[in-house]
Amino acid sequence: MTAVPLETVPPIAPQAQTVGLRRDTCPHPLIEEVYASRRVPLPGGASAPMNVYIPREQGDYLYSLVRHYRPSRTIEVGLANGLSTVCIAAGLEANGSGTHTAIDPFQECDWGNAGLELVHRAGLSHRLRHIADYSHRALADLERDGYSCTFAFVDGAHLFDYVIADFLCIDRVLDAGGLIVFDDSDWPAVRQAIRYILANRAYEVAHPEVVIESRPPTPTMSARLIRRLGRALPRFGSKLRPDFLRPDEELALHGRCIALRKLDHDHRNSQSRCHEPF
Ligand SMILES: C[S@@+](CC[C@H](N)C(=O)[O-])C[C@H]1O[C@@H](n2cnc3c(N)ncnc32)[C@H](O)[C@@H]1O
């Protein structure tokens, strides 16, 4: 079989400024109100307990990234109660331009349209396009339509294969220099997906200085010793798990929200037999 490159699109030079992220607070009064009351409004005037959401600090981080990078098109998987959606759309609004696409097939049946209602009450509906479909289908449709973006937030199905599927589909519409931000990046499945991406694709951790809800690791003496031996003796090291040999903190993977920057399009040979261990 002839080996074909996966991607023939030439890399686009990263245009965004990569240093000096200013940490803003999403100034929207509705965000303040919802986090204080812990209830989200529903269409028709009722409200529901806010039992699924990103922490306020993380919403502020998303808002700061949108303000800093000024993307014209942003995308999100997982709308739910709409907290992340409002923070991203509020950033676009403050920038004065941009459209946010949020994908969630369960917005009506599972969430009673709470997310869409929050965006509506925030006066940001003109910034939002909601696609009520599974992310792997919606993202493939967007690619077929020629869509591209420079900022993505992944907070949909958290299973390893679904996170990788979201990554794969988003990568195909993400400009080089763009960011993909993962929620719950401290969950083992999401963390492993991020490790796979860093080991195998042209991505780097963006803004490692921003750590949301970090739990510092506490390796035992014996773990430290075995790791040191594994590094000194490659044959022994090859028997150890890569995430033990090179722990998350050495890759600047901390906390529950990690942003990755795309450095280049994918130029791997599609017939490669192996991936890099992660
Ligand atoms: C943790 S919640 C998102 C929380 C939201 N970002 C917020 O800040 O309020 C996860 C969401 O992913 C959605 N979801 C689950 N599987 C999905 C899939 N395959 N495609 C798109 N969305 C999915 C769920 O309906 C749910 O709304």
C-alpha cells in the first residue's frame, strides 16, 4: 500500500501572541448571579439547581483566553448549563466580534434548554450557534462545510475514545497556532488523551502557568527510586509505564483545565505502525 501523508495543508504561522496572558474576570452580571445562587434559569421562568458546571475560576480563564487571542470563530463540545458558553461568548462580545458554535445533542432532553436560556438571558444569543448533534458527527459536517476556528473547548463525553475523537475532529478544523482547551483534564481518561496528543502530535501546553484546582503529586521514596533506575537503565525503563517514567508534572500537566496550542498540521505517515508511548 502506498504511504500517503495525512495532511497536505501547509502550516500556518502562529499569529497569536503567546506570552503574557492577562487574567480577566468574566464581567457578565448573570455569571456572578448564577454562581452565587447556584441555580440556572430555565425557559418559562422556572429554575434548576446548578449541579453541572465549570468552576468560576475556569470560566474566567476561558474568558481571558478569548479576550487575549481574539478568535473570530470558537467552538465548544458540551453545552449543558451554559456556564462555559456564556464565558466564551462574553469574551467575543467584549472583543466586538466573533461567533461561538456549541455542540450538544442532549441540550433539550437532558438539560431542559438551560444552556440556551442562560445565553439568551445574558443577551449573547447573537454570538451563538447551537448544533444539536453528537460531536463526532457535527464536527465532521463542519469540516465538510469548510469551517475553521482558532479556539476550541472540549467538555463533552469524557471517555478516552470520545475525547480522542473530539480532538481528532477539532484538529482537522483548528488553524495552526490555535488553542484546544480540555475540561476535567485531571480525570485519568482525559489526562491520558492529552498525553497521547503531546507525545504524537505537534502540540504544546499553552499557559502552563495557569493552574486550575491543582493537587500536587506526592510520589513515594520507592517510586522516585524506581523512576530514577528506569531512566538510567533503558531496558528496565522500557518495562515501566510511560506515565510513570515521565509523570504529568514534567509535562506541565497540572489541574483540571489544560490548554494545548497547535504548532503545526499533521504530517505523519498514515501507515505508521506504532505511536509514541504516552
Ligand atoms: C460536563 S457537561 C458540560 C458543562 C458545560 N461546559 C458548562 O460549563 O456548563 C458535558 C456535556 O457534554 C454533553 N455531551 C455528552 N456526550 C456528548 C457528545 N457525544 N457530543 C456532544 N456533547 C456531548 C452532555 O450533554 C453535557 O451537556
